[in-house]
Amino acid sequence: MCLWRGWRVPPAFLELAEKVACHCRGQVFETPWAEAWMATFHPSALLRMPDERARVKARRHFEEDLRKVADTLRSLG
């Protein structure tokens, strides 16, 4: 599985640029390069968020994404 951290997702990696235009954070995709691929927040971006509410929300999303990565890895065997 490939976990991309940060917002600059390379369009070629997902094959379709329109997938990048939508917010693909937290979604698992299959690509020619990896059975599973997901984008999430970069950990340092969470630390730099000035708004505490936004930071708490983003951290929850990040933790959900990591759980989804673990579940996906278990299912891939």
C-alpha cells in the first residue's frame, strides 16, 4: 500500500486528473503501481494549523485514515 501524505497528489499516480480535483483524502484507490493507494494529511501540516478546531478535526481525519490503512493492509494479507 502507498500512503501519500500532503495535498500535492501527482495526477499521474491516480491516472485520472479529475480524481485529484475531488478531495481524495481517506479514499482507497487501486493503481498500476500499488494494490491500494490513499492520500491523507501530512503530520507537520496538522501541527502548523493555526485554528484549533480545524486542527482537531484534521487530526481526527488523520487518525481515521491511519485506521483505514491498517484495515486495508490486513485485508491485502
